[in-house]
Amino acid sequence: MSINVAIIILLITLLHVVEIQAAPLFSGRNNFSFDAFEVADDSFLKRQGDSSINSGALQLTTDTTSDHDAISNRSGRVMYLKPFKLWSSSDDNQASFNSSFLININRQPNWTAGEGLAFVIAPDISIPAASFGQWLGLTNASTNGNQSNQIVAIEFDTEKQDYDPDDNHIGLNINSVISNKTVSLGPHNITLSPEGSTNHKVWLHYNGSSKLMEVYMVRDGEPKPQKPLLSETINLKDHVNQQSYFGFAASTGNFPAIELNCVLKWSLEVDVLKEESDSISLKIGLGVGVPAGVILLVLCGVLYVKKRIRRSEDEDVESNFFDKSLSWLPEMPKEFKYNDIKKATNNFHESMRLGEGGFGIVYKGILNIKDDNTATEIAVKQFSRDKIKGKDDFLAELTIIYRLRHRNLVRLIGWCYDKGKLLLLYDFMPNGSLDKHLYEASNHNTLNWERRYKILADVASALHYLHNEYDQKVVHRDLKASNILLDSDYNARLSDFGLARALDNGRNSYAELGLPGVAGTMGYVAPECFHTGKATPESDVFGFGAVVLEVVCGRSPATGIDHDQRFFSLVDWVWMLHRDGKIQEAVDERLGNEYVVDGAERLLLLGLACSHPIPSERPQAQAICQIIGGTMSVPRVPPFKPLFTWPLMDAPSSSTTESTFSTSTLSSKGCSVTNMSSE
Ligand SMILES: *[C@@H]1O[C@H](CO)[C@@H](O)[C@H](O)[C@H]1NC(C)=O
Ligand SMILES: *[C@@H]1O[C@H](CO)[C@@H](O)[C@H](O)[C@H]1NC(C)=O
Ligand SMILES: *[C@@H]1O[C@H](CO)[C@@H](O)[C@H](O)[C@H]1NC(C)=O
Ligand SMILES: *[C@@H]1O[C@H](CO)[C@@H](O)[C@H](O)[C@H]1NC(C)=O
Ligand SMILES: *[C@@H]1O[C@H](CO)[C@@H](O)[C@H](O)[C@H]1NC(C)=O
Ligand SMILES: *[C@@H]1O[C@H](CO)[C@@H](O)[C@H](O)[C@H]1NC(C)=O
Ligand SMILES: *[C@@H]1O[C@H](CO)[C@@H](O)[C@H](O)[C@H]1NC(C)=O
Ligand SMILES: *[C@@H]1O[C@H](CO)[C@@H](O)[C@H](O)[C@H]1NC(C)=O
Ligand SMILES: *[C@@H]1O[C@H](CO)[C@@H](O)[C@H](O)[C@H]1NC(C)=O
Ligand SMILES: *[C@@H]1O[C@H](CO)[C@@H](O)[C@H](O)[C@H]1NC(C)=O
Ligand SMILES: CC(=O)N[C@H]1CO[C@H](CO)[C@@H](O)[C@@H]1O
């Protein structure tokens, strides 16, 4: 009997120890600051409804000024993914917090502005349906005012409803868009949405002991005022969940009551409340008394010694790898149990096999996610290499891959490392790889011209993201048609990015060219790589050029072309047709007349420009996006393919007329494939 009790206590204690160990790492992230927003921030933020991340800002509702219908009746939310503990259940302690943010509520001359934006504390990261118009993305006609919402918000309201004082006020809202307290901004000489774009800076303070909520607001650039605009005592414990999420919500009304709701900067600091489990486990320990305590100590001792023995038996890096795993941090890839993956892939059954790549075999898996009992399809990459060198490096690289989030990248879900076997888990792409669609007779008709164009725009967008938009340059290293996967809507997504480096820091995939099985990569590898053995953004662009020609011509860069009894590589063949002024003949004949002549020519010339033997002459990813999007003119391609020389000369002389790609001439705007992209 007392042994049972002891075991229970032991378990509680062990859990407790685990929790304590975790605590210091968590508390370090109880404040954060976004100076600008980028798509990669999706690892920290949950976007809902009509929100997006664009132009360095959170766009809470649709981000367009040209299409009135597209911004009418919209709502969106963006929430920080990690909840914060706001109050203690055992005593009256509440967390103080401070937040400051920069907002822009933008309206065009013939819009009247509507409806508003709100800073929100909510029990979850979801958004109610039909929360557009007066509901501000906070509530809707059926949930408004319900105590179970557990929402507290500060609204910035630009549209007068019956219950509002005017169309330019802030308010404190509890579970409802009908504010408990409002302050009109007119008397304070602030217009939320004036003609012409104006940023406003807001400071919000909540004092957990006095329960005072204060809001300060100025036009950006002005100093923080002495007095708050709004000041109200509110006991958050009465209204919000103990673990609550922070974020923003917004909505638009019916034209002309529309606006763009943007958040440009955001920082948050939340007090760390003392762990309550401390006092709970202490109470249990004291209550059970001495005998159980002694047994507990003995058991602990035995377990500790056993663990020590096990560890020294197996003292190589592999076991450290597990101990160091930080898989519970939000920005770390999740670690999965080998047995779960085994089950998901039906013990790596042949019928679940999707294909084989440069790194190993890919299986389909069906993972049951316990929380909501739904089955998720995944792709499991099983690596053929049996040892990984440099675990820390590997994890670091894996974390980079994990943090890369873009709609044209195949998302890494997690990893598993057991008994020398490495598995990586990715989103499952139902339509397989691009090369299958290009070459399998039953499939090629699924790739009409529009789809091909869109696929290339997607890949360019992903490449631009990897090269320029993420905080460190990521080189794909292995761009080819078999690494481009298609989702159920035929959106293209790049896979295998960054793997070469993650798997073997220092070495890279070109070193393996001599090995059997990877020769298929030939045709995608830039000539300088055979000399340097190094992958660069320029060599990625070369690979992209090969993919462009492949998609437009419907021919593999890895096999040659017989033309008038002469043998050409794909690039040389297209270049020859270009010289002869009949580049159109290169277009995949299976397309018949069903393609856009201008577009095909633009892509083929772009493909040639990317295949330039001199790396510095190739366009960069950003220019590629603009060329495909039609916002930049087609590159000039010389009639004869320039010769490759080694060693490479330094940057080409500025007198070279062909060099149209210097970045300085480009706008600083991101990848504007606006025409093509549809999220
Ligand atoms: C977060 O907290 C740390 C100390 O805990 C502090 O040094 C840092 O400046 C804070 N960051 C922000 C954005 O407030
Ligand atoms: C927006 O909603 C209102 C009703 O709430 C409706 O009358 C109007 O037609 C809607 N506008 C658009 C563009 O859907
Ligand atoms: C909030 O800001 C005030 C001063 O502006 C500071 O005294 C307080 O410590 C801050 N609280 C938190 C939780 O950062
Ligand atoms: C609103 O203004 C834009 C230009 O500023 C104009 O193109 C559009 O026709 C106007 N719409 C209406 C309904 O007045
Ligand atoms: C309000 O939102 C809830 C949750 O999304 C939804 O179940 C409900 O149908 C919505 N009510 C209306 C009137 O749309
Ligand atoms: C409030 O919401 C809860 C949970 O969604 C629901 O059970 C309850 O009926 C609602 N109350 C009112 C007054 O609508
Ligand atoms: C204000 O807050 C209370 C909750 O404390 C709520 O019951 C009430 O309906 C709110 N609204 C107004 C307009 O006072
Ligand atoms: C009100 O704000 C405007 C700028 O929007 C400024 O030019 C003006 O001086 C302000 N008036 C007062 C009384 O502060
Ligand atoms: C919070 O309120 C308490 C009690 O009124 C006060 O002593 C303390 O100074 C306040 N803290 C801040 C940062 O204003
Ligand atoms: C952009 O879209 C328009 C209309 O959908 C189309 O006519 C035009 O050709 C597209 N531009 C490019 C570069 O494809
Ligand atoms: C050719 C092919 O596999 N097409 C499939 C693409 O994905 C959609 C949605 O899963 C399927 O319906 C198609 O059959």
C-alpha cells in the first residue's frame, strides 16, 4: 500500500523535476519583439481568417486597394502561438504585462474606413465564423456578449454602430464588441484613419497587483504622453483563461466602410508567475509523512544509479543526442517516437513506398494525432546513411529547415532518430513530383500551360525566399524536377532544401556526383561546381534554369537531344534555336497551340539566362520572380552561348551590355509574382 503511494509520489516528483528543468528555457521567451514581420514568423504566429503577412506587416484583413469586394466584409486574427500564464489559481497573484505596437489603419480617398482593429487576449488561437463588420474579428452575432468567450480586447474603432460614441474611438471590451469603456479620440487630436497613411504607436500596461489597465497612444514619432488615454481597473482573473493567447483581430465592413488593418511592429513582456506545482508537490510530500519519503528516496537512488550505468554503457554521441533534444520549444522541430512512425507507415511496408531520392527512401505515413482523433497524411524520408556526424550541427541545421516557412516549400513536421536510423517527416503532397507529371504519359495532360507557368512562378518564389527573405541565406543545393512536389491544387513546393548541409556539414552533395544513383542530377549542376565542389545561390539559379527549360520543353536536362544528326544538351539545343530566331520550336509539342507565345519566349530566355556559364551573369532569384511576374523585362541573351572558363574571372566588366541583372537596379520590393500567386 505505502509502496503504491510512494510510486505515485515518485512519478509526480519525476514529472515535477522535468517541469523544473524546462522552466528556465521557457521563461527566457516570456517577452518578444517583432520589428517587422516576415513569412518566416509563421513559426511563432497563427494567422486566421483573411489575415496575411505582407510588406513587412501583419495584414489582419485582405491586403489590396484595388478590389473593393475582396476587402469588404472581412475579418482576421493573428495570435502569438505560445500562451502566457496570466493568473495564479492558489492566490491573488496576476501577471503584469506591457505591450507596445505600431498600427496603420489605411483608407483610400473614396473609402470611409471601417470597421476596426483590436489588441486581443483570448483563450485560443481561433477566430469565430462570420466575425466581419461590427464584430471586429472578436465575436459574431451568436457569440457576442457570451461570458464563455473569455476575451478581453482594446478596440480601435473606425465605424459608428448604435452602441458606439463615434467613428473614431478606442474602447475596452470584455467578451463583446459593446465596450465597457470608450474614449473618443477627436478631443485628443488623433484620427485613427486619416486621409493619407498614418502610423500610430500604442503602449498598453497592465499592473497585476493594482489591476489597472492603461492605454497610451500617439502618432508615430511623438513621445509617449504623461497621461494614458484610457485607464480602467479590470480583474483579468474574472474574465480570461489562466493560459491566454495574445494577438490582434480586425474586420472590414461593406464598401465604402473598408480599410487595411496593419500591425507593423509588436513587442510584449509578460511577468513570469511562480510555478504553482512547487507548492502542490511540497504539500503532498509533507502529508504522506516519513516512511513514504524514505522509500521514495531509496527508489530515486536506485533509478539514478541504473540510469548512470545505462548511460556509461552507451557513452557515444548518439545518446547525448536524445538528452539534448529540445523538441518542446515552439521553434524546434518536433521529435517523434520511432514506434509511432513504424505504425504510421505500416512497418515501412512496400505498399507505402512513394519513391527513392538521393538521400534515401520516402514512404507515405498515416499519423493519428491523439488530440482530435484525425488522421494526417505525411511523407517519411528514411535516410540510407546509418550514422550522423555532429549531432549539434545536425539539430541546428534541422532547426533552420524547420523555421523556413513558405507556401512553396514542403513543410518539415518533425524528426525521429532511433537505433542509428534517421527519419524526417514532411507534409504529404498528393500529386507527387513534377518530373512524374512531365514524363508519365497518363499525367502529362494535367500540366497545361497555365499550370506550368504557375509552377515555375512558385519555385522562383520559394528560391527567392530561401536566398533573400530568410534571415540567413539558405542554398538549396539540389534543385531539380524530382525535388519539386505538387499539392492537391498543383501548387509547387520545393522539397529537400538545405538537407545536404544538415546531413553533412562541410561536405556537400556535389561531392557525391561520382556515386551511382545520383547521376540523374547531371544537367542541373552548374559548371563551376565541378571545380569548386561548392553550392552557391548562383548554382541554385543554374539548377532553376534547367528546370525552366525542362518544364517549357517537356524534355529532361539529363538526357541529350538528337537534332539533324547532332547531339545537343537541352541548354545548347534551346540556345541554338534562339540563335536561329526560332526559339518557339523548343516549346513542348504536346502543348499544341495551347500556350501563350509571349510567356513561353519569356520563360525560355529566362532559362537560358540562368544557364549562363559565368555565375555572376545569371539573374538573381528576385529578378527571376520579377521577370516571371512580368514586372521586369526579359533578359537579353546573346545569340551564342558564352564559353565557360576556369578559373572564373572576377565580376564582369561593367561595360558588358548583357549584364542586366545587377541588384541595385531592382526595387526593394519582394517577389511580386502577384499575377500568378493565389494563396
Ligand atoms: C526580455 O527580457 C530580457 C530579460 O529577461 C531583457 O534583457 C530583454 O531586453 C527583454 N526583451 C524585450 C523585447 O523586452
Ligand atoms: C457585406 O455584408 C452585408 C450584410 O452584412 C451585405 O449587405 C453586403 O452585400 C456584403 N458585401 C459584400 C461585398 O459581400
Ligand atoms: C512595464 O513597464 C513599466 C514601466 O513602463 C515597468 O515598470 C514594468 O516593470 C513593466 N512590466 C513588465 C511586466 O515588463
Ligand atoms: C475610388 O477611387 C479610385 C481611384 O482612387 C477609382 O479608381 C475608383 O473608381 C473609385 N471608386 C468609386 C466607387 O468611387
Ligand atoms: C459564430 O462563431 C461560431 C464559432 O466559429 C460558429 O459556430 C457560429 O455558427 C457563428 N455564428 C454565426 C451567426 O455565424
Ligand atoms: C454561451 O456559449 C456557451 C458555449 O458556447 C453556450 O453553451 C451558451 O448557451 C451560450 N450562452 C448564451 C446566452 O448564448
Ligand atoms: C462590462 O463588463 C461586464 C463584466 O464585468 C459585463 O457583464 C458587461 O456586460 C460589460 N458591458 C457593459 C456595456 O457594461
Ligand atoms: C493636431 O494634429 C495635427 C496633425 O495631424 C497637427 O498639425 C496639429 O497641430 C494638432 N493640433 C493640436 C492642437 O495639437
Ligand atoms: C503596480 O501597482 C502596485 C500597487 O498599486 C504599485 O505598488 C506598483 O508600483 C505598480 N507597478 C507599476 C510598474 O506601476
Ligand atoms: C496577368 O493577368 C492578366 C489578367 O489575368 C493577364 O492578361 C496577363 O497576361 C497576366 N500577366 C502575365 C505576366 O501573365
Ligand atoms: C495526376 C494526379 O495525381 N492528380 C491528382 C492531384 O490531386 C488531386 C487531389 O488530391 C487528385 O484528385 C488528382 O487525381
